[in-house]
Amino acid sequence: MSDAEEAGGRVVLAGAPLGNTGDASARLREVLASADVVAAEDTRRLSRLAKDLGVTVTGRVVSYFEGNDERRTPELVEALESGKVVVVVTDGGMPSVSDPGYRLVRAALDAGFPVTSAPGPSAVTTALALSGLPSDRFVFEGFLPRSGSNRRSRLRELAAEQRTLVFFEAPHRISGALEDLASIFGADRPAALCRELTKTYEEIRRDGLGALAAGAVEDPPRGEITLVVAGAPAGPPTPPDDDELRAAVAEREAGGQSRRDAIQAVADAYGLRKREVYALVHDKT
């Protein structure tokens, strides 16, 4: 047995309800009540959750979020070295999945301390199951880059991915993300926009990316959003003839895209090289 194991310290990753506290497990109540230290993404939310669950948290509560996790992690490792049980809980879902937790998990394992979990809800698998899209093989991409150019670059890398894709997105960026997805993946690619999962205003919008993009402009979705997108067909579609390719570029330009972006989007959609589409367009203009 290692010195770390003899010390008795361990990390417990606790899955918190996404919204409906009825989804909380008996195990979650147990670990929150018995923890020596609770590292919470938002201490105020933890306080509300504990009250709703009828749990008294007797351990030390510390904030542990993306902005302070690098600084806080050594403190938590010190607690482990003192034999403490450290429970990590986020605002909802499983720690470490696009939420705080990974840094502590890595540090604890490197120091020889065990890491376990009190598993609970996950927005990723919940949205996937509700989407109506294939769920036997999928890839979780987390949040897309914030800047439009970086986001489009990342989406071009994913355009040929054949597994179902799952993304998180913020309400103020979802419209732009859907527009880019429709442009690069194709407006008809099936998708599901899942918002406020398990909460009072839960909503699942299932449609093609183009229709979802238009809907996000007409009726902007609010709250926490998980987006599920069907994977690419097995191989690029047969490209249309030259005139149809030119028309596809012109249609995207008419919709507000720059010519460069329109050419790139059409090339991506049909598995062509950008310079091939560029040559076709400029031969005619």
C-alpha cells in the first residue's frame, strides 16, 4: 500500500442534478453529508441544492471553478494528504465533463490518491438519448471556439466525422454556431437542440441544421443548451455539375456569406478542394 493510500484521502466526483432535484441519488446525499471538504463550482448553488435535498453539509466548502482551479488544486491535494475525503460537485452533471474536476483528478492520481465517483446525470448522454439520432457511436466536442473564424475552422475538421456529435453552446452564441454548422455540414443535416434539460422549460427542437438556425433567430433559445448533430454520411455526396456548384456558391453569398466563406463551405459540403470551386466560380465571373 502506498503512503497516499495509507493516508486515507480520496476524491469523490459527485454527479449533480441537471435541474430537477428529484434526479439526485441517495449516494449524492450521503457523500455531501459526510465529506470533509466539498469543492463546489458555485457555493451558492451548492447551498440551494443541499437545502432542496434536506442535506446538512458539515465539511469545509470551497469554491472550485475554471478561474481558480489551478490555484485551488494544491490546497485540495494537501487536504488529501491529511486524510480528507474531497467531494467535487458542479452546477449540474458530472465533474470533469466540460466542468471543473479534471485538474484535481490528475493531481490526485499523480500523488497516488484514489479517485471514485457518485455517478449521476449528464447533459451529454441525456441529450443524446432524447435527440432521436444514432447513439451507438458518438463523440463529445464540448464548447466550440468562441471566435467565428476559429469555430468555422474546427467545424471544417469535423465535417466528415461519421459519429453523432454532441456540443455544448451558450445561448448568445447558438445562432452563429448553427449558421456555421448549416453552412459547413449542410442545411439538411439532422440535429437536435436540447435546452434546459429536466427543468420546467425543457425543450427539444429536432430538425435540419438550416431550419434550427432559422428558428434560433426567430425564437432565440434560452438557458443551458446541448446540441446533438448527426454524423456525416459514409463518404461525400456526389458533387453537382459546374453550373450547380456556381449556383450553390451564389446562393450562400446571397444569404450573407462572403465569397471566400461560400466557396469554402461548398467545397466542404461536397468533399472538393477549395481551389477547384474557386476556379469554377472565377471562370464565370
